[in-house]
Amino acid sequence: MTKKILKSYAELVAKVGANVQKNQEVIINASVDQVEFVSLVVEECYKCGAKSVTVDWATPPSILKNIVKYETVETLAEVPNWKIEKIKHQINTLPARIHIMSSAPDAMKGIDQAKLAKSRMMSYPIIKPLQDELNNKYQWTIVAVPSVEWAKKVFPELPKKAAVDSLWEAILTTARVTSDPIKAWESHNKNLLDRCNYLNSLNIDYLEYKSSNGTDFRVGLMDESIWCGGGETTIGGVYFNPNMPTEECFTSPKKGVAEGKVVSTKPLSYNGELIENFYFVFKEGKVVECHAEHGEELLKQMISMDEGASYLGECALVPFESPVNQTGILFYNTLFDENAVCHFAIGRGFTDCIKDFTKYSNKEMEEMGLNQSMIHVDFMIGSSDLSIDAYTKDGKKISIFKDGTWNF
């Protein structure tokens, strides 16, 4: 991949993804094997006027496996004062955050998932109040860069270099790194906004999903639910793009209002392991049955993380002919695979999917039906014959999706 193209991508990440503001602090999360691209992003952040740029290098899976293996659950769950003070500093300064993903989808295979889950459940009550103070107040973006391990997972038949080059090409194509990527994103965001505005005009009561693979499902929306998509705006008024790529119009459903079966159409990479060929059965909004051909114990563990982990937090609409799906590639990475086809998410709902959310407390939004959980995990259910009908509050039935794509 040429330096010129990578610089263009780095500029897009800083300007359009995070939209770094003048005199703003920036925090970049990345793997240690991505120094070259991280250096380009750092430079672009400074060109945007960043006050400072800090890189938090992620712990490699090989080291993290030993940490989980040898530390006690109590030690893993500890949140030392320096971590708390670090988050408090972010609450006070609201830095832009850039997450650069590159790890292999099953890099944590063999880890003690139950031990890791228990430690996170123990630390969550300490971290959550701090996270709530940051919610919707700062810009963040998630982007991707190939690693050899990830590239070989996606293209196992290719030599290492060819696999990495092919994954680079797919990432840049789906992230709209064109001859004028900034203009391409402006047009794309407008298209998603127009679709969200139409969906919001319908006053939808509930959605009905059906496809030949066994999905037969109804999910209700809150009276206050709104559809969002593309770029977002912080409470302070700064526009940014949290996911690059993104193809979805999404909302948060009403907790307790979901009935039927949803069948996955792509593998799920969760906590560094793959869950494949699975389904959920919902009753009164809650998962009452699940099965997976591979990774079933991890799937059951996922929906047991807390009370809200077995309820839905997101409904997302993505056309089957999305640019991500058109690549014909199974990325084994949720950032991409969730933007290939329609999906749901188990766990936490989005506060900004409630109209005028800044006027309400977290408790008031929970009473409206917004689900709360320590997890938010997307899983893909889109297919070429998926149909989605919207039933409005005034009794109308409107086709939203037909044969896997938009029907308006």
C-alpha cells in the first residue's frame, strides 16, 4: 500500500472520523505492530490543531492470555486509582478518541473466558458511573488496519503479503478512501440521514422480521425512539463519524417487547473467539433459548453477564447490497460484518436514540424502555430474502425491507 493512500486514510480518520478540534487532546488506541500507520494518524491530528496526542498501545493477546491465566479474579477486577484518575481527566478535558483495530478475530482462543467475564462483572460497577459522565460528550471513531493474523484468517489461501494487501484494499474501499474521501463521506452521511428522517416520520410501533433461514421475529420500539445513522454530534455540537465504515440506520428498541426467533447469518467474534451458526429465541423481550454450532458456552456466558445482557439494545438496518457485503468477504470482524447486513445488538441501548435525550436522567430513560447492560454486542441476521415490515402507531403496515434491501 502506497504512503500517499495511507496518508489519505489517516487524514480521513483525523478530520472526518474523530474530527479533531483545535487545542483538543487526542487518545489513540492501537496495536504495537501498527506503528507506521499510527504515526501518520498522529501527524494528521496535530495538523488539525490537536493540543496533544497520546498513544495507548494495546496489550498483545499472547501477553493478555498470561495475565488472565496467572492473575486472580480479584486482581483482574481491580481498578487502581491511576486508572480512575485517568478517566476523570478525560471527563474534564473530553479528548477525541481514535480506536485502530487490527487483532485477529480468534486471537484469544483458549483463554479462560469465564474468569475474564467474572472480573469484568466485578469492575463494571466502578467504571460505569465514570463512563456515564463521558457519554455523548466527546468524539470517537473506530477504524481498522490489517494484521498478518487477521489477513490470513480472511484470505487463508494467499501468502502473507498478498493477504495483507487484499485486506488493505477491502478496508480502504469500504471506508470510502476514494480520490476525494471527505466528499464521499459527506454524500454518504446525507443519504443515511435522509433514510433516518423517513423512518422517523413513520411513527413506528414495532417491526416484524422474516426470512427463510428461520428468522421470524417482532420487536417493539419506544414512543421516544429515533433512528440514527452515519455521523453523530456531541452534546457540545461537534460532528464526527464513530464507525468507518458504516452503512446502518439504527435505533434502540423497547426493553421487554420482543418475540420470536432470530438466526445469525455471519460468525460473531466475541472476546477474541468465534461464535458460529447460532440463534436466539426471545419471549417478552428476553432471550429464553440459544444455540450455536460453535462457541455455545461463550454465547450463553455473553447473555449472562448481567440482567440486561439477555435483552436487545439495538436494531440496525443495512441493505444486503451494502459496499461491505459487495466485497464478498467475510471479515470475521464486527466493525465490517455488522455493516454488511442487518443486525441486532444484545445488551446496552443508546441514549441518543431517544428524542431529546439530554432532557432525561438515565433512570427516566430506563423507565421509557432503554436497556442497560455492561455489554453491547452486535450480531448479524441479514439475508438476501429478509423482509422487514413496520407497523405504525396508527395501524398502518409499511414495507421497510424486501429481498434483503430497502423498499423505499
